[in-house]
Amino acid sequence: MATQSPDTGARSTKTLDQALRPAHWEHYIGQPVIKENLRILLSAARGREQQPEHVLLYGPPGLGKTTLAHLISKEMSASLRSTSGPAIERVGDLASILTNLSPGDVLFIDEVHRLNRAIEEVLYPAMEAGVLDIVIGKGPSARTVQLELPPFTLIAATTRISLLSAPLRSRFSGGVFRLSYYSEPEIEEILRRSAGILGIEVDGESIAEIARRSRATPRTANYLLKRCRDFSEVNGEALDIKTVRKALSLLEIDEMGLNQIDRDIISVLIEKYGGGPAGLKTISAALSEEEATIEEVHEPYLMQLGFLERTPRGRVVTEKGHVHLGFAAPKKQSLGL
Ligand code: ADE
């Protein structure tokens, strides 16, 4: 069985993950430019006694978008109301959320790219003018009633900024920030902090090994740390480099942090399509994996490693990608780049 993604479902795991989430800015490691921009945005708004403007955070999953939303609301001493694009199915759902906000609240909408257009239309005036336009009745007798909303700050998060309409994007007047992958020293720092919180004794070499294989992503790093701890406890072994390597090998995570699906994407491209170019639909059909998962979870990291490129003609495995999976490096002109 291939292990693909951090477990987020079980109740006890959620509690562990919540324990690991930094509750203070000092504990939020990395993303220095975003942190500084947010610090200025929030402190300027506080100085003027104004509501901070709306913020959009984007980037691959697991980099800490939700954590930032929590920290922002805490900094504002505001309540955080959390929802997500798929959870808001009808205009009425959003209307109800907005009208139930208290003055000063932070509204967090995760996966905001999955809001449908009719709902976006309701969000525009809410973001811009703090009003809700409600249509009462149907046909010629329909009329619009405007409700004033309590002042609020919207923090939206997405893994797919390209799917956001330009009008929606432009309404995040507080800023649009892209979270980037973490450096190995940053991930090591996060892991040391997490090990401390979980009461895990782990040496520097093991921390470095987990960091190297963490996809440069805090959520994955913490997931691997927890699984290594499980492995060491169940097998009665100390949590040292040998145990870490065995645990990660059982999870089918390789030395660069690739999991089985990452490797399948690269191999299918090489074995069936001569290294590419091949389209996303083709890869998805060949592997029976969701297009969205390939595009949002797997490809960003493969591109970050320089193993894969997205070209106008499709996906292409690079020379580095060939070599990592043990294939002969392709001749330059056959790369299709
Ligand atoms: N957990 C998720 N993101 C984090 C970060 N940037 N620093 C520390 N812990 C985290």
C-alpha cells in the first residue's frame, strides 16, 4: 500500500496537529517576507483603529496558510470563523455566515477557488463595501435589499490561484501572498520544536534525515516525525537514524521525499510517453489519480525539485527526473522543453 498524504482525519491526530500548530508569531518559522508584510498591515490597521483589509494566501498544501490565519486573528484579538469553498454550496450559506459575524471577526475561507460564481458575486460587495445584496422574490417583482454587515477581515486560502477570477483576486486589498517551500534548516527547526512538544527524544542526524524527506513542507515533516515515533515505539527501538530510515522506507518515501505516486507520475511519463510531453488528463487516466491531486499536491514538489516541467505541450520529465528514478538521461533534443 502506497502512503500518500498526511493523515488529517482521525480525531486524536487532529488534536496532535493542533498541539503542533504555532500559537505565537515567534514560533512560526520561515516565510519571513510574508510575516513582515502581515506585521505591517496589522499594526498599521491597529494604529488607525481600522479593520485590516482582506488577505489572500496561496501555495501548495501544508505550508501553513491556516496557521497564518489563526495567528492573524490572534494578533487582532478577534474570533476566527472558519469555513471552506466546498462547504458554501448556496448563496444563502454565505449570507448566513456573513450576517452572523460579530464586528471585528476574521472570516477564513479555505479552498476559496471552489466557490461558485454566484457566491463570488455576493462576496464582492461584502468585501468592498461591507454590504450584502439580497434579492427578494423572482421575476419582474424581484427587488434587492441591501444589508449592512459588521466590519470583518476575510482571509482566503487556495492551492490554485489560477482558478480564481480576476475580480475576486483584485478585492484582496490587504495583499496576495504566496507561501513558498521551506529550507531544510527551517524544517529542522520546526521538527525540533515539534519533537519538544510531543516529548520525543531524537538526535540531530535523524531530524536532518526527516527534514530532507519532508517535501520542504511542515505538515509532511510533522507527519513523518509522528510516524517515525510510532515505528520506534511499536518495534521497541530508539528513535535514531537507523529507525528513521526503516520507518521512512516502510512508508515508501525515498531519499528526496518522493512517495509512490510522485514516482509513478515520473515513470509513467518516461515508460509510456518517452518522458513527455503528455497532458494532465493522460497522466491522470494512466494512474487512476485525480487530476486536481496530481496538479496541486504532486507536481508542485516535482517541479520544485526540477524533476518535471509544465510546458505548453504538456508535462515533461527533466534529465534530473530521469536520473533520480534510474532511467538513462534522455538526449537533449528529445526532452521537448
Ligand atoms: N507548522 C506549520 N507551519 C509552521 C511554521 N511555519 N512554523 C512552525 N510550525 C509550523
